[in-house]
Amino acid sequence: MPSEQWGWEYTPPAPLAPSPEAEQAPVWQEPVPPDLNELEQRLERGRRRLPFRVLLTVIAAGGTASMVSALAGAFAVVLGGMLSYVLPVTLPSHQIKAATRHAAADRDARYEQFQRVRRLWRDRVEAHDRQQRAERYESLLWHPVRLPQGPSRVDVFGGTSDGWASLLATWGASVIQSGSRLVVFDLTEQDVVGGLESLFHSRGRTARLDLPAGAGRFNVLGGLDADEAADLLAQAVHTLRPTEGQGDLRTIHADLLETAIRELGGILTFQRVTAALDVLRRTYDAATDGPLSLDELTRLTAGVDRIGQGERVQNELHFLISTLSLLARDEDTAPPPPSPPKGTNSLLWPPTCLAVISTAHRRHRCKDFLDRVVLQRLLHDLRSQPVTGHDSILVIAGCDHLGLEGLEALARHCRRAEIRLILLMERLRGELRELLGSSDSAAVLMRLGNAQDATAAAEFIGRGHRLVLSQLTAQIGKSFTTGTGHSEGTNDSTGWNTGTATSRSGKDCSHSTNRSLTESRAQSWQETVNHSSSDSTGHSATQARVYEFTVEPTTLQALPTTAFVMVDSSAPGRRVTLGDCNPGIVLLNRVARPHRTG
């Protein structure tokens, strides 16, 4: 299979991956301070005992002074005082300071080591992040879109003339560079092959034939026997009105055409075939300088009685003459070319890597019939002399009007001859939908503006299950409460207090009695008022599992001009790819370069 490329698929770069050490930052832990409790206790004890030691030292010095001189006594006092202070106080204090200095120095050394470890950790994390950013910046965003299995037929539906021109330029350039031969039948009248042709025209690797303007270089009926030409024209005429119940008309047309063509000698042209039919219908004017010779007129006149003069025969003769005369008028100014040798493949394949055959006409009926005749000639050439080999590709652009029967026959004969077939159709409607998903084929779906076409394409792409947000609920509540209260109370109390007192003074005794009355009255009242308010808010979201289109019809209706959806069913497993065939993408940065085999 040739190394083909249909376009490019955009692949977003992978998200930045955090460093595995990002969450493992070194943590500083303060070292455990030295245990100075024993030294501090010794220092405290020494300070508490210091006065007693000084006193003892003075007493001892006084006793010494009584025995020795005063100078020696004073020296003893000073020395004893220093010893009594240094030993119990100064020594622990010095030891505490030394231990504190040693602990501080050890802490500073450890903190410096921690700072070095933290710097190394930060450098590793930053290096990882820089590498991730560099890889993300340098990662390829556009990758070639290919058909790995190489199906024998590819159907392109939808799109515009600009989109088809971009698709043919991108894909055609890749297959021609890989050594394939490409023949394009452009039936669109919009020159969709112009971009591809301009790429190879300067190298002399292209050939072009425009019909009917180029009829002087190519005769559609050249090199055919009478029965072959009759069958070709009868089939082309039949496709103009494939009405049910009229299948026998093809046989009538073939018999009439074969009767007329068999009596013609020399080169077959539409003008001569039309004149022969006029003779059979008895409407030919022999007085004019027509295209038929005297011998041909004699033989055709003798065959008039054989075809009969029934009304149906006359009607079909009239229809054939009216149809073939559409192309006969364009042969007036072009001398008929010599017929190619018998069995020569007249349309397939020219000795160039790219051949373009286009049809155009100012009248719609002529253009339509010319396309059908060219298709039938192409089918005849495929049947009579198939070109085998995987390096041959046939493209038919704008073949919607040719009908399902003719396209299926073309696909069948191309598959038998091992020729890849590419069909470009503007719409996805009617019987053409039956082409989707047929055996050994792939589909390329471009912009489909019609809603029914887009829906049919979305159905073909398929559906899938996914979770979607189906319901959002918001509840807002507010409550307000007020209340009042009133209470009163009265309390009356009365009490008597009686007391007796007795006093004695010598022999005298006196008694006294006291009585008191206590009355109390209390009254209370209370007024209460309370107010309360509350607000409440609640939100909830519900997800549901749905079975929906993988690609919505509205998405297909709004595709950019050069975008497409490729559905490849030829490989194991169905593959759906979104791509873009704009040839300018190859000039961008971060585009994967396809591998060339030739």
C-alpha cells in the first residue's frame, strides 16, 4: 500500500507532571539541646552556700593571721575567697557556657548542612520542571492521519470545493510522492484538482483532458465494437431515467443502437450515431452534406424494416436521438481523432503520475449525459483490460448524480482490478447512504450543512455511553419567629418577734420582754420579647448515564472547511479520527514529518 496521508490530527500536549520529589521537601528539625540540669543545680547550690563559705574562709584566715603575719593573713583571705567562689560557682558556670557554645556550633553546622540539602532538592525539582516544560514546548502537536489497512475504497461525503481541493492536495501529493499513479475524474466544474496539479505540473508529470473541449484528442466511442458501443450508450441513457417497470427499455435501446452502429464504417462519433438513428426513424435529410456516406445510407435504409415502425420504437428512437444529439453538437468543430487499437485502455492509465479528466458544459443536460457516458466508458475499460497493481488509484469527484448502481459497479470492478477507488460526494442522501460502511471501505465525513445528512452521518459514526449532568437543584429557605411574654407577682408577709431578757444584780432580779412586728410586701413584673430568624441554602447536582452520539449532528454541520471525521472499519476495531487536511499545516512548527518511502 502506498504511504498516504489524509491530513493531520491535533494531539494536545500531555500535562506537566510534577516532580516525584516535589512533596518530599527536606524539613528542618531543631537539634535536642544538651542536658544542663545537673550543672545548673550544682551552680545553684554553690550560689546558695557561697556566704557560708566566705564566712568560714574569713574565720580561717583570722585564725591564720593570729599565728602568722598580717600580710600572710590577708593573702590567705583573698586566696580562700577565690577558691570558695571558683570551685562551687565559677566551674559549673564555665561548664554550662562551654556546653552551650558547643551545642550552638553543632546546631549551626547542622543547619548549614540542611541548607545544602534543601538547595540540592530545589535544584532537582527545578531541573525536572524545566525538562517537563521543554518537552511540552517541543512535543509534536500535529500527527499524520493514515488508513493503516488500506481499504480498497474510500467514500468522502460533504465538504466544499475548497475542502476537496485541500484534501486532494494533501492526500494526492503523499501518494504520488510514494510512487503511485493517480487518475482524477473531476465532474464538479470547480477545478478541485488545480492545487494538486500545480504541484507537479512544472515537473512535467501531469496530463489533463477537458471534455467536451478536448474531444479532438479523445473519442469516447473510439475503439469499440458495435455491440460494445451500443451497450455503453444504452446503459448511459438508462441511468437518465431508471424508472421501475421500464427495465426492458434498456434492451430496446441496445437493439436500436446496435442496428445503427453496425452499419457504420470508420470512426464512431456521436454525430454519426445520431445521423444513423435519424435514418432508422426516416427523418434524415440525405440532400444535406451529412456525416454519412452513400453506402452507409443504403445499409441503414435496408435495416429500417427490420426494427419495425411501432409507436414505442418511434418514441424510443426519438428519445435516443434527442439525448445523443446533446453531445453531437460539440463535435462539429473538432475533427474526430483516430480510433485507438482494439483492446487499448483509452482512459486508464496515461504515462504520467497524475492525470486529470474534467467535464464541463454550459448546458446542464449535456453535462449530465457526458458524465454518464464517461463513467460507462471507464467501466468498459476496467472490464476489458484491467490494470492490476497496488500503485493505481482512481478518484471520482462530484459523482452524486451518477447513481448507486453505477458507483457500486465501479467499486466492484476496481476491487477486482486491484485499483483503489476514492469517491467524493457532496451530499449524503437517498440511496447513497447505502455506501456507508460497506465491505473493505472507509468513510471521510466533511462539513454536512443539511440536517438530515448530518444526522445520518452521526448515526453512522455511532453512539456511546457517558455520564452527563442531568439535574441541578437549588433550595433557598428563610424563617422568622417573634414572641412576647408578660408575668407579674406579689408577695406579702407579716411576722412577730418576742423576746425575754433576765438580769440579776446581787439580790435584785429584773425581767424585760421585747416584741416586734415585721411586715413586708413585694411586687414583681416581667416583660419579655424575643425575635429569631434563620436562612438556609442547599445545592445538589445529579448525573445520569446517557447513550448519545459520539459526534453530534450540529458538530458535523459546523466543521471548518478543511476538517473531517474519518471512520475506518477495515481495521480490527472501529476507529474514529478527527483530522484537518489544510496543506498549510505542514509549514507550522511541531508537526510530525511522515516517513517517505520514495
